[in-house]
Amino acid sequence: MTDPQIVLTERVQQALANAFGSEYADADPLIRPSQFADFQANVAMSLAKRLRRAPREVAEAIKTELSDFPGTVEVSGPGFLNITLADSWIESEAQRMLDDPRLGVGSITPSQTVVIDYSAPNAAKEMHVGHLRTTIVGDSLARLHSHLGNTVIRQNHLGDWGTPFGMLIEHLLEIGEETAVAQLEAGMGTEFYQAARAKFDGDDDFKLRARTRVTTLQSGDPATMRLWHVFMDATVRYFNKLYALLGVTLTDADLAGESMYNPMLGKTCDDLESSGVAVLSEGALCLFPPGFTGSDDKPLPLIIRKSDGGYGYATTDMAAIRYRVHDLKAERILYVVGSDQALHFRMVFAAAKLAGWLPESVSAEHVQIGMMLGKDGRRFKTRSGESVKLMDLLHEAVDRAEAAITERGLDYDEATRKEIAHAVGMGAVKYADLSVSHDSEYVLDFDRMISFTGNTGPYMQYATARIRSIFRKAGVEPADASGPIVLAAPAERALGLQVLGFGETIAQVTAESEPHRLCAFLFQTASLFSTFYDECPVAKEGVDAETRKQRLALCALVLDVLETGLDLLGVPVPERM
Ligand code: ARG
């Protein structure tokens, strides 16, 4: 383990055990970055009472035990331990990282099977901006878990079933399959839905046919199933266009929509009823997980079969959680879904525990996604009040990126410019989604996300492109920059110390499902690189060959950290910008 904070924690705990006895080996040494040294440990103050000794005395005792520590330890004030790592230690750890293809990123042992439920747009409507965020955050989590050696099972829980499909299929028949398919492939799902809805509301004959169609669909009638497939296949082709544009890792093999669970719903209800977990209440089959009450203080039901016999969203999620634990052998399940569904998931998890379908050994987590807001602070919509088409939004990002590139006077041929614009546009959108904590609301602001300064996608991409250009000028391949790493100048040392935290950051971000903390780490790294580059010339005239070699090695390490980190976020990295 290379992360200085972790190394220090272990060393100080060892010192505590040596000085005061093994019962202190687990005490938190309270190590924080410090402005007076690299780190400060505040444990002496917190332990003084328990040890009935003066804090300074405790600190001195710890210091004595740290005499062989690679660095300096000083006691200051009431009993702070100021710890400065030896340059040679940072250098050798950085060198080890440079020589390690995994950059000090470990693997989770034993590895886990992680089911990640993300994206999950509804087929009866256009995929909207809310699904953009669940897609992007979920995809980053999938990349992170795979990188750490976990078995990742992506589950795209499409909204592809239910009563609206009666009228959608009838509308499809009326306008003709060909026209319908063309519309759906072009992303006109919302218009399609609205047209069907208008007929349903205004035409009694149509309404009757739509209702009958729901019944034939549910009975699995082959002709109706074929029409449903025509509708769904065209819709999925459109979703796939979006996924391709975004560069997310979802494929058709990950499709596991609501329809997939349809054959399981009857048994799901029967099993819950016969085991006594579900009970009839006013004709509906309900679960009453403990701890949930409504505004009237009455127990809140999770309805799994309505009084008319129909199944709903909760039924499907009960079937899905059983399938994921039992069939997919999930050890961890992440539901990357809007925060407005928090109550639903808390109830589903509690109900699944009650039913014995979610054992203690499996963790089910709702990774809440905050709502996307417009600049006015309200739900993101177009001027005319409609929700914004995702495809339009993505194209706008690419157009704006192209304008920004042109404005910067970058002189590329047409094809290269388009390629860079695509990477910058998608990078901007994705990074903006990822860099704020996933559960906070998020303001979609094109000007800010396309900006080349601050914690943005384009800034991060530019940082890597700049390092690549240093290598081009030096005529060296990053992979050939083998060092040795020497951290003589303060800016070099600060940068070296920073990158050592990469492995631990990845581990924590994955454990906590918090990609925004990876963004913060990469941004801090890029900022320190910027300072380094200002203060320490690399390949300029007058830099001696040895210094140049050492600095190129540090550049290569930083480049690898940034590119690996951005890849784990799913942010594309153009070679030049
Ligand atoms: N299709 C749903 C929606 O758009 C999200 C589904 C999330 N996953 C789940 N297992 N319920 O709101």
C-alpha cells in the first residue's frame, strides 16, 4: 500500500500498541493533511484522558516509537504530531507506482459479484435527461468495479411493460409498422406516446381496442408479442444510438427490462402470500415491512397485486431482487436510480429482508441520483416547457465544444476537429454529471461544463493533452520514460505525494459509490501538475539531460494516473486538443 495516509495510519497504530499496549492498536490516529507538515496526527489529545497522561507526554511517547520512521516527527502545541515524509520515501513509492502497470491500484479480495441496475429508461417515452445521469454514474461504477476485479453484471431495467403498451401497439397498427419503426428509431417516443394517448382519450373504440390489447399482450398471444417486439426493437435501437454516442459500456446483453420478470410475477405473489409475508388488505395483496408508516400513522403498504389483480412496479422489483440474489448470485446490488424513488427502494429492501430473499450477506443499495435542474433552478425543460430530448442535448454539447475549439484557434483538419469536438462534448457532459455528488441536485449549465478552466471535463482532458504534447516535443514515448523519479523541487514533491493517493482513492470511491471524489482527486492532481509545469521546465532548452529524464518520468506517472482515472469515469481522452 502506497497511500501515505494509510501507511501513516498503520505506522502510528503500531506505535500506539508498542507504547501503550495492544488494546490501542485499533485506535484511529486521526491523521489529516496539514499546513505545517505533510500530515498531522491528533491522536495524542484524544487518548490522553483514557491514558490519564498529559497529551504532550502521550505525543512524545508515540514519537519515540516512530524513531525508525522514514521522515521526521515533531510534537507541537498541546500535543499535535507533525509528520513529514522523507523525500526518498516518496520518490521510491512513486517509482514503484510508475513501474506497476496497475499504478498501485489493488484488487478487491475476495472479489464480489456486483449487480448494477442503471440507465433504465422507459420505452413508452423519450429517454430524458434524468436517465442521462443514471446512465453516466452507473457506467462509471461498473467500470470501477470491473477494474478492481469484481464480477459486474449490468442490468438495464427498461420500462418495457405495462398497460400503456395496449394503446402503443394499437397506435402502431394504425400508422403502420414501417412509419412507427422510423419514428421510434428517430427518438420520437414521446410524440408517439402522446399521439396514442390522445386517441385513447378521445376515441372510445380505440380505447376499447387498447384495453383488449393489454389482455392479449399479457396472455402472451404470439401476434401481439410480435408487435410488441417490433415496438421494443426499434426503441432499443434508438437507445443504443445514445449509448454509442455517450460511449457507455451497456450492450443488448445487459437488457433486463420489466417484461423479463412478467412470467415470474404470479409466483412472486403466491410465494409471498403462502409464506404469510404478504396479506390481503382491501382486496390488494400487500407487504407491510416494519418501520414504514403513512401520514395517518397507519402502516404503509407495499402493494404487489392490486385489487383488480394487476401487478405493478413494486411486484417487478420484488421479483427482480429475488432473481438477482438467487439466480445472479449477487453479493452487492446497486440501484442507480433517481432520489425521488428513495421510499420505494427502502420498502422493497425491507420487504425482501422480511421475505428472506435478501440475506445479511448481500448488500442492496440505492445510489440516489439527484434531479437535473435548468439554470433557473427548476426541473430541466425547454422554453416551451417540454422535457428536453437527450439526443438534442448531446448534439448541442458537441456543437458547443466544436465552437470552443475553433475559438481557441486550434488548427486541425475537419475530421480531427470533429473527433476532438465529440470527445470534448461528451467529456463535458459526463464529467459535469460525475463531479457533483450523485445525490445532490444538479444544474445543467453548458457554459460552465464546456469551460476549459475549473473542475470540468475539458480542463481535465486538456491537462492530459498538454502532457502528451510535452512528450511529443521531447520525442519520447510516455511508456519509455522510466525515470528515476527524483523529487527535488517543492512542486515536484507535492505532485509526487499527491499521486500516491490514487489506489486508495479508487478503492474508497468504489466502496462508497462516489465518483465525484475521483473527480476531485484528479482535479487536484491536474492543478498540482500545472504548478509543477510552471515552476519546473521539462524539455526546454537549458534543462540538463538528467533532470529532463527525471521530470519526464514524473510526467508519465501523472499522465497515466489522469488517463486511467478519466477512463474509469468513462470520460474520453483525446490525444491532442
Ligand atoms: N424505469 C424506471 C424509471 O425511469 C427506473 C427503473 C429503476 N430500476 C428498478 N429496478 N426499479 O423511473
